[in-house]
Amino acid sequence: MFKALLEPFRHPFPKTSSSTAVEPGGKTKKAKAKNWSGTLGRIWTYLSYRKGKLALVLLMVVFSSALALLGPYLLGVAVDDYLEGTGGSSWVRFLIVLAVVYVLYSLTSWLQNVWMIGIAQETVYRMRTELFAHLHKLPIPFFGKRQQGEIMSRLTNDIENVSATLNSSAIQIFSSVLTLVGTIIVMLRLSPLLTLLTFTVVPLMALGMRWITRRTGPLFKQRQRNMGELNGYIEETLSGQKVIKSFSQEARVIRGFTERNDRITLSGFWAQTISSFIPKLMNGLNNLSFAVIAGVGGILAIQGAITVGVIIVFVEYARQFTRPLNDLANQWNTMLSAIAGAERVFEVLDEEDESKDEGNAVALHRIEGEVTFSNVSFAYDVGGDTLEGISFQAKPGDMIALVGPTGAGKTTLIQLISRFYEPNGGTITIDGRNILSIQRQSLRSHMAFVLQDSFLFQGSIRENIRYGKLNATDEEVEAAAKLANAHSFIVRLADGYDKQLSADGSGISQGQKQLLAIARAILADPSILVLDEATSSIDTVTEIKIQEGLKRLMKGRTSFVIAHRLNTIRQADRILVLKEGRLLEQGSHEELMEKGGFYHALHEGQLVGM
């Protein structure tokens, strides 16, 4: 344990470097090296949308910095006048002027903070909106390689870190720079010698800051990564509570949480501990600077080289000189965390969109449904094909059944038709047109899916069915529900079609979810219909009724049906038998049974099992 705690002092986390990653299909993607200047530059591009308001903020910063410098100067003048006996009744006037200066200073500081908070919130709003929109442009493989909770962490925690920094630190940076410049100019005019003595602590500050930041920067990045992993793990375990409890694995997931929580605690402990040295270092050097100024200034005042008022002004300016550095030190934790969070946000924004449609891609207003595969191959990873040399033709209105063992490539084949993935070889055509020349959105608008795991959104049953056609009338929604045999159970519910479903449709049975998903597909009125084990969660009696509805639905539409229960696809026009990514056999049920091949063995095996 102690070795782990001491590790950051001996071997700081290595700097991020470029690396290569392999994408599905064998393409290599260059990972971009991370850098602070680039990240800050990109944050500035978001801030620059409010240039007018930023100009007002900067103007208030200039006024407040000038007023902050004017107050100590007036105090020094007043002290010298008093010691020289020339102040007299001017003290009242001086107090009034000083009060006005500090009131104006408070007002300009308040205005700049209020305006900057507005700019920060608008900036974060834009970043969050852009990130969420970009997520919907990313290809399906991106989500398959990442946990949902980890992605959510970038939308919430990481962007909130950026927001906190813009609210509290951006103004501090602007103000600190102006205060430093103004303080140095005035100090040089008052006493170059005392200014030089004040600057003797700057190299010590720089060395201390450099030593600390080289260790805290990577630690804050590591903490953000660990936080994303923990969020992903929490989301996964909450989603899988039924499985966890069914297999009594509570102790195991708690251990997994503890391990991830320990990693966050370790990186967070050292990030906060090491960075907390900064204000202590600044305060120590600040006190050293005061002692030097007071000692040397007193000697110079005795010799008549400077006045007591100059010493007072210098002590106050020396404090103002180091105060911006102290403020930055106190904000350092937030800044580092924000930069790390912003890098994680930009990392997602830099992910390539789903491949752009080809220049000659067109939108189709109507699809007949003729689908042809010509020697199509596909691989998720380099080194092995998931599909190899697939060739077949589906005529408009055909029902094509896909059968085979788990992992044979059935679902992958469907995903190629919808262009969730692109084939590595061969061609796929629809109505004689290569699907690469069809706009993705147009292609998918003519398709409807009923998947094995039906997903429903939070909202009413009516809204979930209408998701297939947003402008559908209530009558069309109910007609689709009747075709899917969902109407009877819906009207028995307390609120009927207006019943509110919680996240993922909890509150109704899995079979009822499947019925609603089928109704949604019916309402979409697609040219190509995909049923991936669509009746897997439905009882036998309901399945018989649904088969009648599906038969009417599939009439005149090209349908691809993935089924493990072979008795449900006897009426298919063509059955494609897949095994290990190869198309072993194809034909009608009767033709394949007569061949006595792999399909015959599967069919007979299921009968024996039954």
C-alpha cells in the first residue's frame, strides 16, 4: 500500500503519446496526442462565440484591476502627507475618495463575475449540445466498444468540470494578468531596487510550480479516466441487477466497485495532496518577500532614499503581486480537472462520424425490396472473417429466413443491409442499386426492425408505438396495435394507450414489450422488414396470433427473419443456412429437408429436443 502511495513521487504518470488502434475492417486509426495548449485553444473557440460580452467582461477586469492598484497608492500618499504635516483637513476628502474607489472596485468585480457566469453557462451548453449531437452521428461500433456509463460521464462529470472552471477561474486569469502587469509597472516607478528584491522569489515559485504540475497533471487525467470507468461499472451493475441477484453475485460486484473506487481514491489523493503544496509554497515565499521588503525598505527610509508611504505601498503591491499567483494556485485543482475533462470531451468530438455518404449517393422515395448479396465478406477484427463469400438474392416480397448456430453471422448480415457496418469485400444491392450509392438515412427510413431485446422509451404506450411514424394519427396507432395483437392487452391497462412507461418499458412484461415493438414496426410501413427473434419472448398462444399478423404485414414486403425455432419459418420463401460465417445451404424448407444436409440435422435435432 505504501509503495503504491509513494509511486507518483518516484515515477510520475508518463506523458500521453500517439498510438495506433485497429478499427473493424482492418483500418488503422491514429490516436491524437493530448496537449494543454490545444485543449485551451479549443475551449477558447467556444468562448469566442460571445466576443461582445467577453469584451465587456475584459473592460470590467481592466477597471477593477486599475481600482485595485489605485487604492494602495492613495493610502501611501495619504500617509506621507500626514507624516510631512501637509494632510490637514484633506483626510475627510481622502476617506471619501478611497470609499468611492473600493465601492467601484466591488461593483466592477460583481459585474464581471455575473457576465462571465452567463458566458460560461452558454459555452458549456454549446459543448454539451454539440457532444450529444455528435454521439448520434457516430457509427454503431463506437458504442459497442465502450460502456454507456463511461460515455455518460463525459456528458455530465467532465463538462461540469469545465463549467466550474469557466465560472471561477477564467475571470481570475484575466484579472491576474492585468494586476501583475500593472503592479510591476508601478513598483518599478516607485523603487527599482525593492522591485528587484520582490522578484527574487519568482524563480523559486516557478521551480516549485513546475515540479508540482509535472506530477499533478497526469494524476488529474488519471482520476477522470478512473471516474469514467467507475460510472460505466455502476451503470452496468444497475442495469443487470436481476442477473446479479439471480446468481447471488452481490459480493463480487461490490469487490469490483471497491477496486475501481480505490483507484479513484488513490489518484485523487495524490492529485489533491501534491497540488495542495502550491498555496503553501506561495504563502511561504510571500511572507519571505514581505520580510525582505520591510527590512530593506526600513533601511532605505532611514537613509532618506524612500518615504514610509512608499514602503506601505510596496508591501501592499508585493501582496498584490503574489496574490494572483496564490489565486491561480488555489484554482489549480479545478483547472487541471477541467482540462482533463475537456480533453475527454474533445476526444469523443474528434471521433470520426459515420462515414459520409458518397458524393453520388441519392435518397430513394420508394424501394421495391429486391436485395442481392454478391460474394460479400466482412470481419469485425483483423485476422478472421465473420462473413465470407455470401451470395444470394431476395426478390420483392420474399420472406428470407436466416438460421444457424449462435455466432454464425445472422445478425451481422442484417447489419450490413442497414449499413451499420460496411462489407470488406463484395457488393450489396437494393433494387439493382449498390447500397453505397444510397444515403444511409434514406435507406434506413425504408426499413423497420423488431429485435430480440425490445427497447421502449420513457413515455406513454401511444408515444412508443408512434415512434415508428411520428405524424401518425391515434387511429393509425391503434390499427397497428391491433395488427400486432397488442390492442387487447393495452385496453385492459388502467390508462390504456396513455399508460406511462418508465425507463426501458419496465412495468409491463417482456412479451408485451415485444408486441409494442412489432406494432411500432407495423406503423412504420417499411419496404424491408427485419425480425430478429421477434417472437422469442412471447408465449405459444400469442405467437400463433402474431404469426397471422406478421403474415399480413410481410405481404408485399421483403422480410428477413432470424429464428432459432425452425418451426416458425417453414413458410419462408428461402432459408439461408449459415455456419461460421459461410452460407452452407439455401432453399425452401422442403428443398433443404430433401437434401438431408446441415439444415435437416438442425431440424431433426430440435424435434428430438422437443
